Amino acid sequence: MNNEFNTPLLNDAQTKQTTETEKRRISSQALFGSQREILITHSDDVYRLRITNNGKLILTK
């Protein structure tokens, strides 16, 4: 447990061990903390995930 939310971080090998029936579930609170917007990198791209005023999630590139 080495992040500010005291949740275990998984490395790539551990992540690949999950099966189709065991999808990882991460709460938005764990992702966002006190922020309303985060950046997610995927390959060479950066995506913005934000919480709207209505409480919905919007993902944009």
C-alpha cells in the first residue's frame, strides 16, 4: 500500500492475472480524491476524466 488512499497498487503482472469474471473495480473517490479532474495516460495519449456538475463522468482525449 503505497499511495495516499491506502489501496494496494498492482503491477502489470498482477493486473494480468485477473480473469474476465474478476474485473478490477476502482471507486471514483480512489481515483479523484478531492479533485474533480484527473489525467490518464494510455500508450502515448493523455485523456482527461472529469466529474461534471451533475455528478457524471466525462472522458475526453
